Amino acid sequence: MRYYNFTAEPSQSADDFFMNEAIKEAKIALSLDEVPIGAVIVSNGTIIGKGHNLTEQLNDVTAHAEMQAFTAAANYLGGKYLKGCTLYVTIEPCVMCAGASYWTQISRIVYGAKDEKRGFSLVKSMITHPKTEIVSGVKESDCALLIKNFFLSKRK
Ligand SMILES: [Zn+2]
């Protein structure tokens, strides 16, 4: 007698699942010839805001994926605070976006690959909200590869 396991796919963790959604946003940026960084904001298991880097399209150096996602999520909630929400972003937030996250009071930040040059963790001072939990390294290689390939293609 044989028993079949109907859960053929290994179950993804929620963090992996939502990081994949952020990677989809990064790929939209890539299709627009933007630096491929994507973000989603999740509340109670639902995506309430999405964003991808739009600095070229909007001619705006502040149009980072996280900033788009913060604005979208606040619009969705009808309030500026993102308590209880999680930001998933493919690359470590910069100091500006980490600073914006402070004002949102977001509960968690999950990022994929580190940004060795501009990531907020380079700054020693407490830049994120003291109640914000930080998780790094989720789907790190996928997130890093998008950026690496983008810049390699620019050098040709
Ligand atoms: Zn940023």
C-alpha cells in the first residue's frame, strides 16, 4: 500500500513567500531599466503596499522602492503608521528609507541582500524605530543576483 504526500512542494516560509513578491517588484523595475529593487508591505498576511525603484522614471532620487511602498500602504490603511506591518525589500534599505521607516513605526523589516556601500546598518546610530525588528538574508542570493546582473549589463 502506498501513501501519497499531497504537499509535493516544500512549504515556503511566509518570509520567503513575501520576499518573492518583492523580487517580482524588483523585476518590474528591471523591465523599466531601473536599478532592480522591489518592496512589499504586509499586514496580517496581506500585501497592502507595493513599490519598485522609480528614480529614473520619476527623475527623483528619493523614489526608492520602500518609499513607494510606504506611501501605498499608508494610503491603503488611511493612516500614516504601519504598526503591525512588515516591510519586505530585496536590498538592505538605505539611510533615507530606514529613516522613513522610523516615522512609520513599522514592526518588522525583512531584507534580502546587504548593501555594503549605502545600507543603513553602516550607520552606528539608532536610525530605525526601537520597536522595529530587523531580519536580513531572506532569499539573499536571488536579490543580490538581480542587482549584480543589472550593473554587469551596464558595463558592456
Ligand atoms: Zn532607500
